[in-house]
Amino acid sequence: MKSNAKSNVNNYIKNKIVIICFGIMITGFMLVNLIFPDSEISYSERRKLVGIPTYSFEKLLNGKYFEEMEKYFLDQFVCRDTFRGFKAFGRFYLLKQKDNKGIYIVDGAIYKIEYPLNEKSIKNGAKKINEVYNKYLKGMNVNYSIIPDKNYFTAKEKGYPFMDYKKMVDIMNQDIKNMKYIDLFDSLKIEDYYKTDIHWSQDRLINISYKLLREMGNDNNNIDTTYTKEEFYPFYGSYYGQAALKLRPDTMAYLTNDSIENAIVFDPIDGTYSKVYTDEKFRTIDPYDVFLSGAKSIITVSNPMCTTGAELILFRDSFGSSIAPLLLQHYSQITLVDLRYISTDLLGEYIDFSRGQDVLFLYNTLILNKSTMLK
């Protein structure tokens, strides 16, 4: 009897200690969260964090206020990235799960599952390209090309879901009219992409730039296309924060020469001038903005060292920011258009389409699979 009584006392003490410790931990986290100011941006995830929601009696009644508060607390919790890392580590290495919220790791490289193929979106993307052609580009040298995402090289082999890339290309080739298709799928390798990011690495794209120029009919072999490589380290790409794991960062590289260094970048929307590469952008929330200062609706890049008078209009997404400098030596001017940020109807106000320019639509598969973002 004495032994049972002593055991009950010990269990009581243990339970009480656990409860007290748990209470101290919860109280401590609450106090720390109250003391520390809210963060506006998650640099690891490259997104704005949810701020404290505004209160209204209507939101209180319909439950929306509590939903917003839950999102606020999840985003502003102290040591949030540390706990995300613990969770990711547990899912990948303890539970042996193949992915964590669509993110998976193969040979130290980070991928994000993109599945399934959205045929309606592909058709909409083709329709948008045809719309631009019919409105502005009739009779011009117009080409289009598709950049495969990283899953194209890895997902099928490693047993992950993947888009039907052949069907995507077939739909585009069937629906797009009056343009030449330039196939890049067989010209790229997984090694041409960053391990921690969605994008391709510019220093791996010289042959791709030659192929695009050759297919567009502007492959002037007399031009000296030698480059100097500049590097930044460490480069933590857009997938790095989503993976929430301690993985080896990339080295970002860009290629430059006299033509690129002397080129003038002009933004007609806000009337500002800049350079092709902006080194200080490497330390911002999106280091890839080193290339042409990141997302812009329309910019022109003028090359005073090219006297041919040849011009290119490049309809692009973020991938186009890094390939455009490698095309520049063959053109007196390249105009880059991002239809995610400007309506098709407004293009005529900023671009003179009567100057006999070459035209290239260059989009990655992820944009085409979500083409509603094209205006």
C-alpha cells in the first residue's frame, strides 16, 4: 500500500512539473511575441507577412476576424523559421515523406511539384499571344519558345507528379498562328538551373542564346561574343525558403562585356534609367533582380556599340531578364515586355511596332500553366 501511495505521489509531482513547465513555455512565448515587433517581410519565403487585422463587428459575427487573427499569429510567431525547419526535417528525414507541401529534394536541388497540366490555361496563353500578334505584329518576324521548368528533367525519373509537357507543346503549336516555334526542351539540362531557385543560370545560356538568334535569323558570326564572368555568393533562391532546410546555397553568376556595360536601360513607365546589371539588388529580398532590376512592365535596352540598327521585342517573364543581355550584342535595341504587369491594349502607347523588329515570345511552362496572369 505504501509503495502504491508513494508511486501516486511521484506521478502527481511529475504531472505537476510537466504542467508548470508547459505553462511557463506558453507564457514565455506569449510574452516574447508581445514584446517583439511584427515583421513585415519574410526574407526566407520572399513574401509579405500578414499584419494584425482590423476589427469590425461584422467580421466578428461572420468569423472572418478570427480567421485573419489565426493567419496573423501563424505569420508573426517568434522563431517561426526555426519551427518550419524542424517540421521539414521531420517530414523528409524522420517520416521519409517524398515532399513537404509540394517541395521535394533531389541530389541537393530543390523542386516544387507543378501538376497537373491545365489545358484551359495553355489555350488561354496561346490565345493571348495570338491577340498580341493580331493587334500589333502582322507581317513581322515573330517567334515563340517555351522554357521547361526543373520538373521536366527530374520528376518522372524520381516518381513525382509532372505536367504532360508534350501535350502542352502540341496545344501551343496547334493554337498559335503565324509564328515560328523554337524548341528549347532538348537544348537544356538540369545543370543549367540553380539548385535553390526556379530560374536558369545565365552563365549556362550562351548556346541557348546562339540558338535563339540563329532561329530568328540574326546570328552575325562576325560579332565577338566573349564575356567576363562576375559571381555572387551565397545565393539563396526562391525555393530555399520554401524548403525550410539547411542546404548548400548556389553561386549566382552573370556575364558581361563592353556592349553590356555601355548599354542603357530605360523604363518608359516611370522615366528612369539604369544599367543591365544592378549589383546592389543581390542583397534585397529577391537577388535575381540583379538582372535588369527585376520585374518591369516595359523596358528598353539600347546598345550604342551595335550599329546594325536591328531591334528585338522580347515578350518575357523573369527568365527573360537573364537571357536578354546575351542577345544584346546582336541588336541596337531590345524592348522587353512583361504582360503580367501591363495590358495588351496599352502596348501601342509605348512601342512603335512599325520598325521591322524581330519578335520573340519566351515563357516558362509555369507561366503558361497559369496564364490568367497575362493581361
